[in-house]
Amino acid sequence: MELSFIKVQGTGNDFVFIDQTRHTNLAVDAALTRRLCDRNFGIGADGVLLLTGVEQGRPVMRILNADGSIAEMCGNGLRCFARVLSEHLGFHENPLVVKTDAGLRSCRLRHCGGTVMVSISMGPIRDPRTGELLHAGYLPECVRIETGEVTLYPASTGNPHAIVPGRFSREEMARLGAALARHPFFPNGTNVEFMSVPGPGGIDLVVFERGVGFTLACGTGAVATAAVAAAMGLVPPGEPVTLHLPGGDLSVTVRPDFSESLLEGPAEEVFSGRIQLD
């Protein structure tokens, strides 16, 4: 059979969008996801975005990582998802509310020159250990791995994150990212963010995602990192903070009480096509 798709990317974080309501006889499972995301033998992507249906007028999004595992939420993916819905599938509400595995998310699109920018209300940032909101003076966790202990800040934006402050080499980040992403401390795995704050100009961020590895960007990780940096007193809460990722910049604003956050960045359509499936 033939599967139609749209390839999209947000700050270099790339996805295959599939309207599953048009392919009701197709099960997009882990095996198919791995094939689609394979950069040599498939389309190539960090994950798959599925429109699985519409509930009470709200489109429903499901996200699968490149290895076929489920992601509860993805900020870059949701921005791209919202653009495809608006431009191709007749969802013209602005803001557009999308149902995700992490709850309802409101997306607002705006055109800035030739770029489509999408801002998302990302909700609260919580301590996954207690379920409580982050706060000033938020305390880290020391997690033991084979080579020693790692100081990190757990944070949840609907999916799990571990923010590791400091500057590391690429080799160190690969080793620590792989060790932490599936560490027993995180029952469902975690995304790992390596954060450094060189000055008032923003935050430098490199992300190692569970089920993917290094990615050029991560929207939920950017929100979690900005929140942790605000709790540590490194950036001012309540003001936009620019996060510099390998794929480009994202803007995050976190309320001083950490009860709400806003993520803004570009969403781009790369190409559309059809792939023949066995």
C-alpha cells in the first residue's frame, strides 16, 4: 500500500506527519515508525506525528520517537503539527487547541516575514518526584552511574527531563546522555538536557532524547531548562529567555510561580510525498 506523508521540522527537530484518519487500515506501530524514521532506508526523522482523530472538535496528536517508543509530548512536534493542521486539513482556529497525551495544548500561529512562528501554552513545570510546581531554590538530585555521580535537576513538562548544568565535550554528553536516558531513577526514561548559561544573552542547550539520541532541538526540553535556570536564579522568571540549540533558537517564558509556560519557535514544511509499504 501507499502511505502519504508530510515531512516537517521545528528548529531542526524533524518529523513525519501522517493523517491516520485517511489510513484507518494501517497500524503505525514501532516497527513501521523505525522504518519511516530510518535516515538511510526510510524518510528520515526524529519521530512520527500522528493525527489519530478528532474529539469534541479538537484534533488528537500521538507522537512516536524514532525507536518506536511513545513520547507524551513534544513542543517542536506540536508546533509542526499545528501548522500542518492549519494549512492542509482545514483547522483554521487560532489559537488551535490540540489534545495530546500530556493534556490539552493551545497553539497560536503567526507569520513573520516568510517564517511561520507557532507559540504554545505548555502548562506548568513540575518536580516529577513530588508532583509539586518548581520553585526558587529548587534542589538537584545526585544520580549514580557507572563512572560516578551526576548532579541533575528533574523536571516535568508533561514528559520527563533531566537538566544537567555545566559544559561538557560531545563525548561526555553522549556517555552521560545514554546512561541517564534509561536510568532506573527515571521509570519511563528521560530526555537529558546539558545546560550552560554563558551570560545574560540566554542559555546554551544540547539535548539527548530518550529513544532518539542527540537532536538539534527539543521544545519541552527548552521549557524545562528555562524553568530550572529560573529556579536556580540564573535567568529572570516572567521574561522571555532565548535558548540557543544546535538547530536554532527558541523563546521560552515561564511564570514566576512556574504554573504556566510559553514556547515559541518556527515550524516549517520540508516536503510531502508517498512511500510504498509492503
